Amino acid sequence: MAESGGVRKSMAKKYRIHLSPEEREQLQKIVKAGKAAASKRQRAQILLAADASKEGGELCDVDIARVLDVSVATVERTRCALCEYGLEVAVHGWPPHRKVPRTKLDGWAEAHLVAATCSPPPAGAARWTLRLLGDHLVGLGLVSSVSKPTIGRALKKTS
């Protein structure tokens, strides 16, 4: 069953939302408070519109996306986040401590890197190069592999 334009309108939803009165009240406070971040307000509006236990019933994802000017995928992701992870994650997103740093070099490896640059270069080399420094860290077993740009960024932070 397709709507004109190729968008599927009636599809069995995997995640149906039934908010408790407390959850609904909490979401309405976020929407009405003008100080919340736009993304949080938007996710709260999505969840309120997708609530199947409200008086008018739930809106379909296409209608919610059209009214709130978001993509259908955003509506689906927000609905999924509520069902799988709870209201806090669905509205506020993942806490910052869940985000993993993307650098390979930790403080210990950076300390060894700086110490190596202050020491004399290895035999047969006139000076330390980024490749030699990377090979040195791999030889010490501090990292399994490391690129020259990573070494350069770590050294740039220390100068």
C-alpha cells in the first residue's frame, strides 16, 4: 500500500510507543520550556506525536516528519531509542562518558613519544623522523600500529 509519491503510509510498526502520564508530562515540560536545546525539543515533540495512548491516537511517521520538518528516519530512530534505551537516551542522547576517544595514543604512549624525541636518534639516523618514532612506539609494544599523522598531531600538542 503506497501513497502517491512512493512513500509507504501504512506499515506495521516495530516500535509502538505508549507513554505513561508522567513521561508525557515530562516531555511536555521540555517542549514548553523555551530553554531546551532544539534537538531535545524536537525529539520530545516526535515522541509526543508518536504516542499511541493519547486521545487522538498516534500519527504515522510520515505525518510526524512532515509536521516537524524532519526526516522519517529521524522519527524512526527516536521511536527506536525510546523502546530500546528509555526516555533519557531518546530525548537527551547518549551521555558524554559513552563517547570513546578516537586517538590511538594515550598519555603513557605520548610520554614515551616525547621522551624519545628528546633522546639521541637511533644508530644510522641523523634525526628522529615520524616513521622512526612510530616504529619506536610499536617496538616498545605501546601500540600495535600508528600512522605518521597521528605521531605528528601528538608532537604538535606538546610544542
